Amino acid sequence: MTKQDKITKLITYFSAISPNPQTELIYNTPFELLIAVILSAQCTDKRVNMVTPVLFNQFSTPELLSQANFKDVFEIIKSISYPNNKAKYIIATATLLVGNHQSQVPLNREELIKLPGVGRKTANVITSVLDSQPNMAVDTHVFRVSTRLGLVKDAHTPLAVEQQLVKLIPKEIIHHAHHWLILHGRYVCKAKNPDCFHCGLQDMCTFFKQSKNK
């Protein structure tokens, strides 16, 4: 099966079972999504969703967060990974949004990456979720699933995986494919004990075929 055949099957499969996939981060505004994504680095969405209601209740706008006391923010988010750095990042990001972007979240990857705590993956998430831009955020789930399915070859970095997937997947579907791969990796194609027998992509999966032959 060629890579293009695999992409066709993947789109057909996920379009049927999940036609409108969404991020599992809970947010009400672009600003809240940006902050939630920054907080989610090396942390689960479930954990982030436990702290953001309190955070956004007190600091719901860039103006409010930019004026926040570090200790107050730290206390709210201390249960997530790297709370010290992330508290600094989100306060600094809010300050730059107020000062440089009229308190609006820019929908340009290059501008987003200039914000503290925002890397390429975060910028890809924001532009994909908020503006359906054809940007593929590669986290551990996307990296693992795309490798196991044989969608990428000799791709040893997130950027290499991103570049191959963007070339392979039709532009108009990339913002959906991003969520499909993440959610499939989170709940089915898990790092340990993948649930291969409840996966509809067995016949195109390199990992499954290799596992059967062991």
C-alpha cells in the first residue's frame, strides 16, 4: 500500500468515526486557548483543564494576566509540569499581547513563535484550531502514530515528521488530521499496550504487521 493509499484510507476512516474532531483543551476565547496550549507542554490536557477554570476566572484577559502577581499565578498552576517557568511565560506572553498586538492573539506562526513559551508546535496548534490553517502540530502522539502507520519514513525529529505529513495530506484536511492523529495516539495507538484489535487501520499499519510476525 502506497503512502497516498494510506492517507486516503485514513481520511475515509476518521471522517466516518470523527468528522469534526476538536481539541480536548477547554477554552472560550483565543487568548484562553493560547494560554492553555502553553500550559499543556509536557503535561496532559486533562491536568491543564483542571487548573485553567480557576486561572481564567481570575485572569480572563491579556490585560488582567499581564498585571498578575507571579506567586498568585504559580499557586494556581503549581500542579502542572514546570509551573515556575510556565507562570513566567504566560504573564510575559500576556504582556506582549497587550503591548504589541492590541490584546489579540496573532494568527501568524512567525509572530506567535516570538511569544514566551510558544514554539513551533504551539504555534501550529493555535493557527490550526483557530483558523484552520494547514499546519501540523507534531507531539509525541502524532510522531508515534504517523511512524507506526508508515506515513513517514526516516523522520527522526518532529519537524521532519511535520514536513512529510504536510506534503502528504491534502491542505484542506490537515487541521482535522492533526486532531485525528493525536486522539488516535491518546486512546488507541498508545505508547504502551496499543489497542490494535480495536483499530480500523490494521491493514495499513506497519507496526501491527511487524507485531504479528514476531
